[in-house]
Amino acid sequence: MAGAYPWDAFRKLPKVGPVLRQASARTGLASTPMTTPASTPPPGAPDDPVAAPPAATPGTGINPAQHDKFVLRQKIKFVINQYFFTLQGADGEEDPSQPVAFVEQKRFKFKEDIRFYTDESKATEIMRIKALQRFDPRAKYDITDAQGQKIGQIQKIFGKSFIRSSYNVFDAYENHLFMAQERSLGVALFRRLVGFIPYIGDFADWLPIAYHFDFYRDDKIVGSNSRKFGSFRDIYFIDMTEDTERVIDRRLVLALVVGQDALQAR
């Protein structure tokens, strides 16, 4: 009909709904309800957005979360610091047959970036320590896993560290986990005094002076980091056996121990 609206023609088409229902009945689709697939949480974090510690350090087969005693050995090169983590052997010394991680710190960087790998090939990164600010004595350092996910923070306590080096360690949500403090006030003061002696002070860090830390949680010692006595090469023994409830992520402990050495002059 002249002058009719264009959509009037559609009114004469058969109804689509009944046709679809008939087709569904013939194929059996009508009896199958549509469902939305349930979302699957990422591996390692079923109930928590912060990923749980890995089952093992990739490439080593060693899970730090299942161990309490570690040994850290430092190797100094011209422009980098290198660190080697192993488990502690039955004799109380480092056990090269049980490597945990290899760490490398490039010196003279404006913004600290310390990386942990499975071994010296540096093919697989485990985690890293990254500064949030440049040359800030109160700076916090993020600790992130291999996927870049934050697992915690460390921060040097600026005021206390004038007399006795102290650090705070936080979880991924910046809740305080524990504090690390030099064990002996007398040794801490002696180390600082030696640093002011002409000529000798330039080599103070090379002297075999005790550099021991205790880790406190709620005023209770839960761990320690002790430098090997009489060694001109930095070797540290880490003991977390007092953390019987395993509240503290061992990855944060390894990061802190490296930070205590690498960031000491910051």
C-alpha cells in the first residue's frame, strides 16, 4: 500500500520464537540449561590475592618454605656484588650440593635493583628487590616474585640505625611482620668507631667484625643472621628454627639478609 510504513512488511513474517522452540525440542537443547563457567583462581592463591610461596625454587627443586637454615656466601667483583644461597649441611657449613639461589647486585645504580636467580646462568629469575625511591635513607624496598607480584617490603629504620642497624619487614599488604636488629650494641658502636679512624676506616667493611642480627616478632626472637667468625669473606648463617608456626615467608628472610649487606651503606 502506498504510504505504508516500511516496517509494516515485517508484521507479515512468521514468528521467530515458536520456530526456535521447535528446533530446540528436536535437538534436545531445550532441556540443557545454560551455565557460566566458574572462575578459577590463579595457581598458588586460591583464597588470597597474594600468591603463596612456590612449591620449589624453579630449577633447584628446593622449597625455601620447607627449610629453616640457610648459608649466604658473598663474592665481590669490580662492579657487582654476587651472593650464593645454599642450605646448611649436617656439619653446620654451607652445602654446595643444595643450592637455593644466586643473587646479583649491580653497584653505582641510582635506583637499587637486586635480582635473585636459580643459578649463575641467570636463565630463571626467582624474585627481586627494587627501590621505590632514589637515595632515600627511609626508603622502602619492594620484594616481588618472578611474575612481578609483590610479596613484601623491607625498610631500614633510619633513626635507630645511627647507633644500631635495624630493619622492618612487611608483608604484601604492608602489615608489619618482624624487625631485624644488630645483636650487640657494643659491637655496633665499635664498628662505627672504626669507620672514623683514618685509613683504617676505609677498610672497615673488610675487617672480620661480628655483624649479627636477631629477628623479633612481638618482642620474641624468631630467627637470626650471624656472620661467620674470623672470615674475611662475608659468609652468613641464617636460622629460622624459632619460627615454629612458620608465619614468616622464607623468601622475605633471604631478601632481608641480602639487603642487610647490600644496602648497609645506604
